[in-house]
Amino acid sequence: MEPRNLTIVALILVFGIGGMSFSAGEFTIQGIGLAGLLGVFLNLVLPRKKVTAASQDA
């Protein structure tokens, strides 16, 4: 397991189960919707492992 993936899953669970909410004006998102968007955002933002020539040969 990669630390990146564990971080993403942990934050999704905390936001989804914990009932976090985000409000901007009259717009509010909470629960599983917020957790899903957070997962997509973190997946795009957090760095991935760099693929090297040595790891491609294995």
C-alpha cells in the first residue's frame, strides 16, 4: 500500500462518516458528496510515484 492511497482513503472516510460540510453562500455540500469530491481532488493533487527504467523492467 502506498502512503498516498492510505491518505486519500483516510480523509474520505473522515469527511464522509464525520459529517463534514462546506458552505459558500447558499451552496452547501456535505457527507458523501463532499467526500467524493475530496477524493477526486486529492487524487489529482497528491504526487504519484515516478516510474523509472529499472522498475519497468521488473
